[in-house]
Amino acid sequence: MLEFSSSTQSAETADAPCVVVGVFDSALGGAAAEIERAGNGVLSRLRDGGDFGGKLGSTLLLHGVQGVRASRVLLVGLGSRADFDALNYQRACSEAGKLLKSLAIESALVFLPECEVRGRDAAWRVRTCALAIDHANFRYTATVKPNGSRTQLKRIELAGAGDSRTALEQARAIGRGVEFARELGCLPPNICTPAYLAERARQLADEHSNVQLEVLEREQLRELGFGAMLAVGQGSSVPPRLIVLQYRGGNDAKPFALVGKGVTFDTGGMNLKPTGSMEEMKYDMCGAAGVMGAFLTAVMLKLPINLVCVVPTVENMPDGGSYRPSDVLTTYSGLTVEVLNTDAEGRLILCDALAYARKRFEPQAMVDAATLTGACVIALGKHASGLFSADDALAGELLAAGSESLDRAWRLPLWDDYRNQLESAFADIANIGGKSAGAITAACFLSRFAEGTRWAHLDVAGTAWDEGRKGYATGRPVPLLAQWLMDRAAQQ
Ligand code: BES
Ligand code: MN
Ligand code: ZN
């Protein structure tokens, strides 16, 4: 992760390998105006020559600008001032980040936080800029050699937003949580097994004295009655784990609970996924990685709340010992479930974890994150996570946290009208709800196991990773969950 600090240097006289300035497509202001003046109209000449007009997201790298001490000036287009909003600001920061990543420099001085953004304050601009540049600078190196050994970006100084200590501290904690989630998400499933996730939770607990960890293994889970979770894991040669992290940062208030789907690989089981649908299923533990990442952020920020994080983690494999379609499982809650499709496994591990978290911790609010349904990707694409909750206030809090962090969610209904799709002749409930409204019926299934608790579900199937061969885990929904917890802490 990059190091962040703030700076009061000026764009003209700063001693830095690169200064980064934002340029609107109209009049120049702030650092851009300074460069223009020091460089005897350099920006006007670029505009008049048609080389750089400030189009949103465009970049141009200049070397040795006359009158400017820094050896490089990176221009970043901000588009029209009238249209400039939070998303445009983030876009400009991330384009700057991509370009900085490609340069052989160790640090840069970034003036983008000086640009006013409607409805957002200076702290937000600092945080968002730092996180966007850090996100663009992500490198996966666990199983592949880094490209070349040349100098890499290490430090970002942010200028133009005054004293930003708190904002930078938040950016560090959120950035670290995001990085943690992205690294776990990207790891291949032969490395990132349930035991590996438990190991990373162990490290996290070892590094923070106010964090406690319990890892439950198959025997204990059997005794406790995790019938649905164990069934999903029984076809795999790697054993399941239940990870329980607890952080005490508050008084005696009831904790908040985060629950994350940790399927380290989802073949579909006996309802095997076809070629083309299985390749990306190493990401099926991104809900788990997301809640652990947000937990890490909360711990790093020492938020004055109590927080628990419950992660059921298994591998879903076909085998002679696998669970089958038509099996009836007895869940932790006592409800029986008829398995009509072994590929609807996420809800089966979550139903036990939700019921357990609810009974053991009586949380004041509980949120789960899961790469739960392809249907959610069809409904909302890659931009918004699906949000489901019967509690309007909790849904409002999460939607607000999503817009604040630009890790946005969109609410879908969780009405009882959908419940009859889950009826079964052989059990209390079936694990699939038929063709229509797949994301909603999955959420309805979960709701049966969270009854009596303020609970919300985030379906991150579309948002947790970028598709394609070079798509990485995104770290979502860490920013949303971290913001939600920061907001809860601030409200106490
Ligand atoms: N992990 C998948 C959901 C998924 C699919 C996430 C594609 C991201 C991209 C989940 O376990 C699954 O297989 N869901 C099934 C449910 C169906 C059998 C009711 C699905 O969405 O097809
Ligand atoms: Mn599945
Ligand atoms: Zn799955």
C-alpha cells in the first residue's frame, strides 16, 4: 500500500519528482493557474494547439516545464466545472493514479484535493484521492513476478486541502482493508483455502491486542449443529472452518455483526457449473474477504464500537461424499432445508452463520456480504451491489454509506410476496426459488434465518471483482462497510 501524507508546498516551487494538477476545460484555477503563470502560458499553448483541453479523465505528462522546479508535471483533465461531481473527481484521481503507476518514480505531489466537489468536504476529497490512487496502484505479486525491477511508486503527498490528518488516517485504514480483501480475493483456490483464511484471521488477531479469534473445525461444527454448512463442505478434501473474530472498542453496547460468504472455490457441486461459469469462482470468498477487510479497518481506526465478524468458509466440490440435490438438511436454527440445487450453496453456509451470530451475539445490527447470485449481476451489473433489508432505517444507513464512499448499493425488495417460491414438500424451505427474481429469493431464504435481528444483505456478485483475464478483486464492499461502521461510531 502507498504511504500518504499532506503537504503545503506550492506547485511551482515544490521539490518533487512529479506534481499532479487538475485542469478544467474552462478557466484555470489553483495549482493549474500557478503552472500556467510560472510556465509562461504553457497550459494555454497546449489548449490552443489542441494537445490538452482538460477533457475529463485525460492525462498529459510534461517534462521540464520552464519555471517549475519539479521535473514532471502531470495534467489531469477534470472536464466541465459545472458538471464536476463526486464521481468525476474520483475518475480524475484514478486516471492520475494509473499514469503514476506507469512512471519510474517513488513519490508524487498531488494537488487534486484542492478541487471543490459539490456536497463533499475537504476531508472527503483527501480520502477519496488517496484511495483512488492507491487502488490504481494495486499490484498482485503473490504468485507472479513483478514486471521489471524498476522504481515503483511508494508515497503520495496530498496538497490543497489543509490539515488532513484524520482524513489520511481513515484513508490508510480503509486502503489497508481494501488491500487485504483484494489480496485474498486474487489468490488462487489451491492456496486460499478455508484453513488459509483462518490463518490470515490468526495473523490479524495476533497483530491487534483487542482482537480475539476463534476457529471452529468440523467436529465442533457438528456438535453445534451446523448441518447446512457442513453439507456444502463435505465433498471437498479441504475441511471447512468457521472463523469468529471479535473486537471490543466500545463499552457494553451490543456488537455490530458482519457475516461473509467464504466459498474458496465454487464448482457448483453435483450441479456442476459448465465451462465458462466456473473459472472465476475463486472469487466466491470475496464476501468473507470484504467483511474481514472492513473489520481490519475498524480495528485500525480503533472505532469505539464492539464488532464481530463471522465467516463460514468451505469449498464446494463434487465427489462420492458430496451432498446431493434432494438431500434434506437440518440447519443450525432447526429449520430443515431441501437442497434442490447444490450450486445454491452460499445461502446454505450463510444461513447457519447468520443464525449462530444472532443467537450467540444478539447484535444490534447484522450485515452479510456474499457473491450470492448470478441474477444480481444480471439485475445491477458491475456498478451497484444489491441491498436487501426489511429494516428501512438500516437500509438507509447502508445506502448512505455507499454513496459517501462511492461503493454504491441499490435496494431491491424483500417482500413476503416472494416467499412462496421457496416452498418445499419435504422440508421447511427449499434452497432455490425458481427462474424469476433469483437475487431476491436468495435474500428471502437468508431472511428466514435472521428473523428478530436488524439485518441486511449485500449481494456483491457483480461488484467484488473486475471481469476478464486481468480483472482483480475490487475490495468491495470494504469501503461501504467501513463507512457504515465509521458512521455508527460517530453517532454514539
Ligand atoms: N457463487 C455463485 C453466484 C455467482 C455466479 C457469483 C456468477 C458471481 C458470478 C452462487 O453460488 C451460485 O452458483 N448461484 C446460483 C444460484 C442458482 C443455482 C439458484 C446462480 O446464481 O446461478
Ligand atoms: Mn454456487
Ligand atoms: Zn457460490
